Amino acid sequence: MEHSKGKSQNMPNAHLHELFVDELRDILGAEKQLLKGLKKLSANANSPGLKSLFEQHYTQTEGQIERLKQTFESIGIGSRGKKCKAMEGLLDEAEEIIDSFEKSAMLDAALISAAQKIEHYEIASYGCLVTWAKLMEHTQAEQLLGATLAEEKETDVKLTEIAMTEANVMA
């Protein structure tokens, strides 16, 4: 696995370095996969608020990908993603939901459920990355990843608000 051995030997908790890099590659791949998924979610949403949130999250995800590239740079490693099997599964499930509920008043509620599963996966991933960055004293990486973690949590809250005020009420 490509990493900077000399640098990693001297950092606190260096044993986490390889895991940290692997998870960074996984979440970079996940975010790139999500861009395609968000287009489908947005295209199938009925509620203008939900459609808008998916569009905003698309733009936000593009920024998160840039932030991940900066994170790789901050630890002296080239940014390279890998296929994220978890995101692939979550997006496959979202597609099944669209197929199952596309003609139903419940579609937006189902889309929110799929989107929140994705957000919770991202929150878990970024939460671990922030913790590991902190333990290894990767201060810049910790700040960059922490900003993305906050955005993911905020998106989850917005999805819940739309579910409670529109989608679940109408379903």
C-alpha cells in the first residue's frame, strides 16, 4: 500500500496510518459514486424541497471531494479513490426503492429513507476519519474532515425535517 513510511514512523498512533489511508480512499470512491446517485434521487423526488436538498447536496458533495483531495495532500499522499462496496449497495437499494415506489405517494418518504442510510454511512466514515486524524495529529486533515462531517450531519437533519413536514405526512 502506498504511504509515506518515513513520515508515518514518527507520528503518534502511526499504526492507524494505513487504515486511515484505506478509509480515505474508500470514502473518496463513495463520494464520487454518490454524485451519480444524487442525480437519480433528485430526478425522482416529487417535493420541491426534497429535490432542492438533493441538488444542494450534489454541489456540497463536489466540494467534499475537493476537500478529500486536500486531505490526501495534507498527509503527503496522492488522492486515489477505490470502489466503495457499501455505497454501491446503498445506491442499489435506493434504485430498488425508486422502482418499487415510483408511482406512489410514498416515493419521497422512501427516497428520504434511502438518503438517510447513505448519510449515516458517511457520518460513521467521517467520524472515524476525524478521530484517527486527531490521534495521529494530522491537524489539517482533522479540520477538513471535520467540516465534511458537520455537513453530513446537517444534511441528515434537513432530510428529517422534510420527512416530518412533508414526505411522511403526505404518504
